[in-house]
Amino acid sequence: MILNKMDTFYRLHIAAFLIHAISSALTFVFATNTATRKILLEEFVFDGNTTRTDYVQIGENQDPISWLHINEILTALSHLYAIVKYRNEVVYDGMHEKETWRRTVEYTFTAGILQVALLLGSGDVFIHDLIFVLGINALLQFVGYIIDQHEKDDINIMKYYTLGFGLLILELVYVVMHTVSIKMIDSKIEDIFGFLVLIGIFYFIFYVSFGILKLVGTDDEGVSEKYVILSVTTKISLSWMLIGNVYLGWEKHNNCESLSSDQYCNSTVWTIFQVIWIIFGCAGLVVVFWDKLRGNGYNRLG
């Protein structure tokens, strides 16, 4: 059976919904409720001739895996919305405009929440840093939406790309620096530092890939499908790399018995899974940019 483009696009959303629904259920199962971090507020106290900085905790302790759980639920719901919205669509033409709005709303929440989870996976986080990351991401998605509303020959398009990539670099630099600025004093966990650095590197690569797709592929015929594929592979890869890091760290530190989900501690299995998720994310990049790698396809600026 030969599927038309609308059938293929619709089935991609079904597959994406199922993958993220399963992932959301699994993140709930693997949530530790023990390997938690704090969200802090800095207070600068002036007491006579001395000053000090106090740190006040905001809310309860935060499990980064719980943030991933919320993120996967929201992503699954976004694809479910597409399934319901497009169930009677028979023509693919015109889908790009509808998808642009759905995608912008989804990424405004999910791309930001995923970054928060990555930050919490590294350590305690200041509330103003979270506001910065979430705010920058929201502005970035809005700029991306504006770019999608402009024609390819619009003379103003470059200033929006400059603004968009400027915002992207700001949030990437902060999150990557936070992720890799970790000291391993305990020799038992030194060997997982490579995976912590690796997740920072692939976070950078995966997030930049969305900007590159916006730059070189916005007017490609199948760009909406490419965004679905890129979104699924990169989110799943980063989310489960982070979960693997959490369990690897606790097992190497011989603290698995203190986790509420200690039965899932197995360094060999999680190491293998880390490699699998890296391959999965990279496979998504290859699929999405294959025509560009072969020198084919339309360049928005060319």
C-alpha cells in the first residue's frame, strides 16, 4: 500500500504520541523521589559592617525525572491534539501553517522544561536562572514563529534569524556551562563524568539542529514531518540520557538502597542505554538532514 503525504504525516503523529505516552509512563516509574535538588533564592543580607548571602529554598525538593515526566505528558498531549485536529484532513497542503502554531505552543513549554530538568540533574538551581532559561526559550519560540510567517525573499528575514540564534546561543551557553561545571571528588563516580559532559555536548547539538532546520529547511516540502522526527528523537534521547546519569551516579556512589526505585540500579544496563539513546538521537539528525547531506534540497537563504 502506497501512502500519500497526509497519511504519512498523520501516522508520524500517532507514532510520536505512542512513543511519548510510553516514555511518560516509564518516567513516572523511574522517578526516584529521593535524588532531588533544590530551587534557591539568593538573599543579600547587610548586617552592620558585614554582608552575607543567604539561600532560601523555594518550594519542595525537585526530582529532575519528575520534570521529565511532566514534559513527556505535555509532548504526548500535543501530538494527541494533532491526531484529533487532523483526523479528517485529506490534503497535505496547508499543514505547515497549522503545524507551525501547534509546534510553537508545544516547544514554548517542552523545550524549556527539558532544560530545567537538565539543570536540576546537575545540581541545585537558582530561581532567577530558571526564569531566565524559560523566558529566553519562550522568546526564542516566538521569534521562530515570526520567521515562519515571512516569505523566503523578505529582506527583513535575516534580522529575525540573527535575533533567534542570539537567544539560542545565550541559553545554550548557560545550560552547557552548568551541566559540565561539575567536580568529581569521589573516585567512585569519576568515571561517569564523561557521560555528564556528553549530555551537555548532545544537548548543544540537538538544540542547535532545530535552528539549522529553521535556517535551511523551512521551505522544504516535508519540513513538518522533519520537525516531528527531530522532536521525538532529540527529546527522548536527552530525557533518557539524563535518567541514566541519575541512576549511574547513585549506583557508583553506593546509594542505590536509598532510592525509592533502587531495583532499577544497574550500571552496565544504564551505560548500554546511554549509548543507545545517543545513537537514537543521532539517527534522527541523519534522517532529517539526509537530503542536505547529499547536497539536495532547498536552502531558505539561497
